[in-house]
Amino acid sequence: MAKAHENLDDQPADILDFARRWYHYGGGSAEDILVEFGITEHEYFHRLGAVLDTRSFDPDDKEIDAIRVVVAARLTPGAR
């Protein structure tokens, strides 16, 4: 079982690594996110969106594009 992070502001790499592992499955369950980070799925996807917005990625990175789609879907009310 993973240990929840105390300060996610210092953990953008961990947030992105989790997204890379779970985007194929819709981004991970609320329970997985709570266990890994100690926050709600809504908060996690807001933070992941911020990580994606503040980092530079190859414009042809299809994985990042797919993660962005998952973030948008998870932050849309009633999408799940």
C-alpha cells in the first residue's frame, strides 16, 4: 500500500507517474487516488491538470494527449 504524500505541491512527478500508469483505465479509481495521495479524485485531477499546464511536453506526445482527455472527462460533472 502506498503512503499518502504530505505535500503534493512538491510531488508533480508522482502525480504524473500515477497518471501515466492509470490513464488506460480512466485515470484510477477514487479509492486508488485516496490511498496513493490522501486526497479526493477531484482534487487529484485538478492538480494533474495544473502539472500538465505548467510543464513542457513534446507536442506529438500521444500519451500526454490521452491523459488530458482523461483529466477533462474526470473533471466534467456526471461524466463517469
